[in-house]
Amino acid sequence: MFRCEITIPKTYNDGNKVEPQKFELTWKELLNKFHGVTVNEGKGGWQNLGIIYEEDNHKFTVDTSNIDIEFFRKYKEVLKERFKQEEIYIVTYPINRV
């Protein structure tokens, strides 16, 4: 089994809030593809050249028996455009279910 986590900010780079229907569409797409998805809210941050950036975000989590890296590479580009982001943070890693 593999887990994929997609972290998406709740605001655009200009500070305006992302429309809720964009998150709903993303949830539906992942649900249709993987037959299960969990969304959690959280706070993230990073530092660049001494400036600290903080943001509230949604983390979409899916578990799958077959990881399709090419799907996630293509979907990342869709999400970058949809959410007007320079980057979308996506990680995948193996998991063991007990």
C-alpha cells in the first residue's frame, strides 16, 4: 500500500481565499479515482531568505495499492492551475496496514 498526501493552501498567492467549490471538485476527483479520500485542515509554513511564510491549508490523503506517479505528476499541474499556485506539495510513501 502507498499513501499520497496533497497539501493545498486555502488562499491564493495574493491572499484572497480560494473558492470552496475548488476544494470540493478536488475531493470528488480523488474520490472517483481512488474510491476513498480524507481531508484534514492544518497550518503550514516555510522560510525563504529569512522571510517566514505561514498558511492554512487542506491536506488530501489517499491510500492505494498501486501508486501511479505519472498520474500525480499530471494532476499536480492541474492543481497548480486550479489553485493559482507556483507549487503544490505532493508526497507519496509506502504504508503498512494493520
